Amino acid sequence: MQDRSRKTIVRWYLIAATMAVFPSFVFPGDRVKTGIEVLRDRGFDVLKGKRVGLITNPTGVTSSLEATVDVLARAPGVTLVALFGPEHGVRGDREAGKYVESSIDEATRLPVYSLYGKTRKPTPEMLKGVDVLVYDIQDIGVRSYTYISTMGFAMEAAAENGIEFVVLDRPNPLTGVRVEGTMLDENFKSFVGMYPIPYVYGMTAGELATMINEERWLNGGKRCKLQVVPMAGWKRSLWWDETGLPWVPPSPHIPNSTTPMFYVMTGLLGELGTVNQGVGYTLPFELVGAPWLDGRIFARYLNSQGMPGVQFRPMVYRPFYFDTTGQPYGGVHIHVTDRDRVELSVVQFAILEALFRLFPERDIFQRARTDKVQMFDKVNGSDRVRMLLQTKGNVDDILRVIDRERAQFMIKREKYLIYY
């Protein structure tokens, strides 16, 4: 008995010590359950006796890395009849922006309909014999990432064809509390920005789907018959490494659960093509560089701005692809020192401002193709950031506009939150 008591004391001492050193450590049993696992625990209740079309990609997996495709294909009383693939495809083997063709899935022999090719919305022909569309894709919490646009178009198709729509919910890797960046101006609505939400919107896919549906943002003000299968154990404050879940890259250049942070800090630069942001090297979105950029000057200036939770280290690197000239690039490597304090969008705007101030002869907009500048505005959700920068505005000017719009969004968003 004494030995057992001693072991118990030692065990709790080790737990306390571990939590003190590693506060985000997740013990077995503390793992978040995603929507597909909750659905399985419920005996697939909302899909029983129905013919299912599944919108998914490689991120649609359980915590043991079993594909949702396989789980539903074996689910008792459920008939999986079709697969639908977003950008990058059901198997994740397509580059960003590359069309995905419809095909037959080799593993299941089911038809795979592309939602990133000639059509981005399921057609009535694709939906023949489908009773319910199920969406299970890991998003990154950023408006310009196209999976939420695919979700919205699929919800429209469900509404128009009188079929149900089910979202199997997943964590937001940027947490559910971080809301940042520009609001979408309706004049810049596109597939990389379909809804009037901030660039970083602080919601799960299930919460956002509910907002889209209830705010009647679907084409023609329609609503679909929507059900969200919520997660179990997820809290808004959790970062990905606090969920206990494995990370599966949602696209080729989002390799790690931390990459979405860097995507927010540098992603806009990639649209212009005049400065590299690490895509083509081993640190996608973690770098800012160019053959003409002096990394020491750039790092010194950015560090002098005193932005919390982030530091910039000068470096030289050579991209391995996209630019194969072999030229050395000067630049900076972004290091996040406190993820809870860093303001990701502020870093993005500060980088843009610094490029203008320090290297005016290399005007990143003047040297970009017209279509690239247009895409920059679409991804950003408006042309205000570019116009402010080009008229010698600064980060504070941009943030004042953003803060006003964010306050209104936060009030509207509140009633659609599922988790606390």
C-alpha cells in the first residue's frame, strides 16, 4: 500500500513538473476529438441510410491517421457514392492554382469530381444519387485559403438541389481567438475571398459555415440544410500542438502546424512575385528575400520597430525551385518568440512598409505585372493597403481602418461561436 501511495505521489510530481516546464504538453486522454471521430462515436447517426458525397483531401483523417474516405466507406448503414476534390486535389498532389481533373479514385473506385477545374461548384449531374454532402477538410483560418470558398460553393449546390450539408469540424490552427487583417471589400470578391470576414477570422469551418448560412451569404440569399458535427475537447485558445492531433499538410507549402502563422506574415508578398517569401526553399513563408535585398539592413530596421513576439535574423539563401538561376538571395528569417503576443498582420504590413522605405528604387508594385497586383488586392480583400503604402502611408494608418471594421465583425461573429 505504501509503495502504491509513493508511486502515486511520484506520478503527480512528474506531471506537475512536466506542466511547469512544458505548459502546452498534452497527456494521453486529453486529445481533441475531431468531427469525424465524434461522428463515429455517435454511430454515424446523421448519415445512416443515406448516400454520401464526401468533400475531402489528405487532411481528412482521424487521430490515428485513418482517412475519412475509408472510415465512411466502411461505416454501417452509410453508402459513400462520390468524392469531391478542392484545390490540390483529393490526394493533395496538385500545386497551388493548378487545375484538378475529375477522375476515378484508385483506392475506392469511386468517382472523384473536381471542384477546382472547369467548375468550382458541384453540378446537378455530380450530385445525382447524393442525399448528403459531407465536408471534412483541415483549414488554416485565413480567408484567402480556398477551402472555405469550396465549402461555400458546395453549400450553395446543396441548397439548390435540396440535399443536406454536414461539416465535420476541425481545429483552427491559428486558435479561435485571433482575428486580424483587412475585411473583404465586396468589390474584390473572388475565389480567394468570398465572404465579408477579416483575413484571419478566428472561427472553425463549422462556425464559419453556420455564419455563412445564417447571414444568407450564399448566392441569392439561400440557406442549406446544415448540420455541424462539433469537436469534443477543443477550446478557442488552443494552438495545434495543444490538441494532441497529428498535423497533415493541407497543401504542399503548409508543411507544419506553425506554417499558417508565417503564411499570414508573408503570404501577400508571394502574390506579387517581386520578393520571395521562402516558397522554393526549405522554409516556406518564413523568409523574405531577393537578390537585391540587404538582409542586415532589413533585419535591423524591422527589429527596431519593436514588434512583440517576433525577431528577424539576416540570412542568405538560394531557392531550389521556382527560381533556378542559382542566385544568392539576401533576406531575413522570421523567428516567432512569443506566439501569443505576435500580431501576424502587423508583421505583414511592417514588412511591406519596410520594403518601400528602405528600397524605394525596387518598388514592389511598380515592378510587378498588372495581373499580379490585381491578385494582391484580391487576396488582401481590398486595394486600401496598397494605396496607403503607395501614397506614403504607414502601418498605423492601415491599422486604424482595420480596427474599426474588426469591431463590427466581432459583434456579428459572437452568436455563431460553438466553442469557448
